[in-house]
Amino acid sequence: MVTVRGVRVKVVCVGGGPAGLYLAILLKRQDPSRDITVHERNPQGSTYGWGVTYWRGLLDKLQAHDPASARAIEEHSVRWSDGVAHVRDLTTRHHGDEGFGIGRHRLLDLLATRARALGVRLEYESELSEPPAGADLVVAADGVHSALRTRRAGHFGTRITSGRNPYIWLGTSKVFDAFTFAFTETDHGWIWAYGYGYSGDHSTCVVECSPETFTGLGLGLDRADEGEGLALLEKLFAGVLDGHPLTARTGASWQTFRTLTNETWHDGNLVLLGDAAHTTHYSIGAGTTLALEDAMCLADALRAHAALPDALAAYQRRRQAELLSVQSAARYSAQWYENLPRYVHLPPHRMFALLGQRHSPLLPYVPPQLYYGLDKAAGRLEALRRLKRWLGPRAARALHARAAARRD
């Protein structure tokens, strides 16, 4: 029973990413007497990825749960409020909501420092593939390839589906002043990049293309080594890189995105958190946000419920309900890019407008030019705005139910 007063409770978090570290912080703040250890299989200071994005709404939630870590994260983040799309040699810029970027390494360092200050033990180069004996609560926060979840995949009802488009996660010394999209046409089809700053001297650059373009350009490991592949990408995106190089982490490779879901998120005293429980396509930039929100929700549930089974059940119910709209948006976002030729020949300002609407379940079924006109009209007429808000979620639920029925 994790919330029993006066009893020293032992919590083990397996995985030292944002989800595991932040949960440890929150649980230690709730009750300093808790014995909390975070086990991370990698050495301290090593991490995959470059920078992560988040929005003001997450910062407000972090402030409400732990002001100290919220201040540190905001102080070390860069900001932007514009989005820019480059299509061939044309450019369009839109002003939008304030966004933030922070290096993944910096974020983990800030969270680790805060956890240690509160008395959490951090064990690096410590890999657990089985729940440790003697723990009251074991948190599987060990990512999409979670060993703890995989050993009980049948119980959790794990389902993994692979996307169509290859992508690679890169970095660059080019500092983008806005969230930047670049679409380049080649003899083998379109290839595009998402770029955003995360520090004063570096940006993330995710490159994606169709399988046909990937093969035609020779980007597979069997046809081009890493240096040749990066040189080709630098040439294709020279217009936005301004002479800056692209760099890859050791072991980085092209892959297709794996969308992971679980029917059940807990088994006895073991509970899934973050990417071990769910993933959403990187094009909506929500992975870190959702992981931190998982931690907030689980901490809240453990505070509100005296019995562990009740707390874990409440956590699962709430997060699965909250994720429905996000997962739907991620599916449609991925599909928008998979069907890029449907939109890329529109005038750039119209294409960028529909890029912003890519989460809509209606967009794939309405001719792009017509959708653009209706959306513009809806922005002026309150009745059409209400109809769009009413129709969109219902269409999403109906289409999701139909897809689920086909899978079953």
C-alpha cells in the first residue's frame, strides 16, 4: 500500500528517462520517507536523441506539481512562436503558439539533479529485467523496448504497429529561429525535414521520406555508408542548413516509427509509464510531454487512493481516456505525411494551413482545396466552427472503431 502513513514504502523505477525521474521527484515530494531508487541501464550522461519540444500547457502543469524543476527547465529552454515551411524554393511563415525546445541531455540532467536533492537514489549502468524482490511498487519506465513489459506482453495486451515512412533523428549546428519544415523534391520523390532549436548552438533535424524515395536515393545501409548519407542530406537541405553540417549519434539509423499500445497498464505491483505504455508519432512532438503527464497522473492517483490496486486502476483509466484524442491526432498526422503528394502541390500558404490541420479525421476524406476553403470560412463563422468541433471528434471515434473492428 503505497500511501500508508508511517510505513516506509519502497519504490523502484526501472528507466532513468523523463518519466521515471519525474515520478521519483513527485513521489519523494509527497512523502520524503519513501525509499525510491531509479535504475538506468545506460551510463550517466549518455542519452539518445537531440532536443525535445513542449508547449506552455506542459510548463504550467510542471509548475503546479514541482515549481523548482519547472523553473530550471524553463530557464534552460529556447522558445519560438513561428512556423516556417520551405517548399522547393518558396517559403511561407505563420505565427502560432509559443513553443519550447530543450536538449534531452540537459532535461535529464536537471531532473536527475532535482531527484538527488530530494533524496532519490540513482543507479546508472544498472539493468533490471525482472521486478526486484521487496519493492512495494515497481515502475516500468524503460521505454518502447521495455524488458519488464515484454516478459508479460500477453498480460498487458501489447500491440505494436510499424509506420510506412523511414525516418532518421539527426542534429545540426544550424540554429532555427522557428519550427521549420523543409520539403525537397528529388527524382525519386519527396523528402522532408523537421527542424527546431533546443539550445543556443544546436537544433534537432528529423528527416523523413517515403520507402520509394528512400530506396531511390540509396539511403539504405547496403547502398551508402553514414558519411555519404549525411552528405546527400546536407545537399538536399542546403537551402535551410546554410552550410551547417548534419550529425548523427553513434548507432543512429533509419527506421520506421513503432506505435505501441497496451490494453492493461499494470500487473500486481508493476505499472507501465511513458513509452513503455504507449507511443505517439514524433510528428506531433508530444512524446516527452505525455511521459511527464503520465508521471503526474500516477503520482496523483497514488496520493488519492489508499490501496495500490485502486490507485493503479485509476491511473490507467484516466490516462487511457486522456490519450484517445492524442493518439487519434498522431495517427492522422503520420498519415498526412504518408500521403504528402496529395497536399504538396498546393500553394505553400495553403499547404502549410493544411499541415496545421493534419490531425483532423475529416481532412483525408475531403478534397484539400475544398477543406482549405471550408476551414477558412469556419474561422469567420461561429456556426461552422461549432459544427467542426462537434463533427470532428465523432468522426474520429467512428473511424477508430471501424479500424479496431477490422484488426480484430
